[in-house]
Amino acid sequence: MSAVRQEREGARFSATFTFAKGDYDAEFHALDAVIAEVAKSIPGYLGEESWENSAEGLTSNVYYWDSLQALQSLMQHPAHLQAKQQQGRWLRGYQVVIAEVLRCYGDGGIAHPLAGTT
């Protein structure tokens, strides 16, 4: 039996990539720049934010999308697949969380990629 998920209208999604930094080289920085440009060029990309937890040595990059299809476009891009295959050279571990955004609200005092969209 195939499970097909029907997206609700107006749904927004986040992809959180949390990782422990390792040793970066020129190839890492070049590939990271390509992936960032690819993400921004995909229709459905809404924005991103990044957080660091210096006490734990972790960084989280959160990407926001207007559909799972848009997110999948990045995940299936050759540069992303290459980075995933080689992540062990540059990272000391990672975790990815894909989530549907149920609400986004605030007082308007800070900018956010989803402000006013959900």
C-alpha cells in the first residue's frame, strides 16, 4: 500500500539541518555556496535562518518552503547529493528534521521568513 500525503492548502514546511562542525576546506565552502544559491533559486523557497549553540558546538540551519515538492527539489539536486555523500569529511554528525509549520506569529519586531504567511 502506497502512502500519499496530501498537502493542505497554504501549508508551509521547514527543514532543519543541525550539525557538529568539523574541519572545512575550500571544497566544502564552494559546495556550500552552490547549495545556498540552488536553494534560493527554487520556486517555493521562502527563506532561512541559522542558529549556533556554542556550548554544545552545534549549528542549525532552518530552511522554509511552501511545499514538500520544493524541498524535495533541493534534496534531489546533484550538489546536495554530493554534499550528503561527503558530509563525513566536514561534519562530526548531523540530524535533519522536516516539519509542517502550523503557525507563525510575532509582534513584528524582528524579521522572519514566514512573517505574515501562516
